[in-house]
Amino acid sequence: MTAPVDVLAVKMGGSTLPTPMTTKQAQRYGDRNMPSDLRRAGFKTVVFRSDAEIHGGVWLRINYGARCGGAA
């Protein structure tokens, strides 16, 4: 038996995507839709789940980030 998978609304930038997704689906969507200039600069897709207490609701957020210098 497998654990249930949460399907949540997904936010990217200032908008909410029309289709709710799982974390894996949101990761794939972010990877496929990353702007080419960010990809060339070494950015990676990051998906995180919001916290109802902190953010006022629960959804997935797609962000793009690059690792800064320093200890790995």
C-alpha cells in the first residue's frame, strides 16, 4: 500500500496555475518551463509547500534559485 499523495494548488510568480498538482508534477512543470536565461545561469527548480499558519493557506510554490558560494 502506498501513502496518499497531496494534490494542491500551485503558485508560480504572481499567479496560480489552473490545475492542482502533486509535488513531483510541480517539479516537472517548473523544470520544463524554466526561462532559458535562468537555466544557462545555473538555476534549479525548487518546489516547497506553504504553511497554513505562516502563509495563510496550503499550496505548492515553484521558485528558481542558484546555489551561492560558500561551503557545500
